[in-house]
Amino acid sequence: MNKITKTIAVIGINIANAANPNAGTNAINICSEP
């Protein structure tokens, strides 16, 4: 991923973690898929 996309993904994961720790893990798994 390019830097901007990665930054947006990290922000999204941080928001998800704030709402639900398990959601953050799911977001990482989705972002890791091709």
C-alpha cells in the first residue's frame, strides 16, 4: 500500500479499536487480504 492508503487504514483501525477491540483485528485481517 502507498503511504496515504496505509495512513487511512491505520486511522480506521484506531477508530475501530476505540469502538470495539475485536473490530480492529477484523480490519487488519481485511486490509491484509489481496
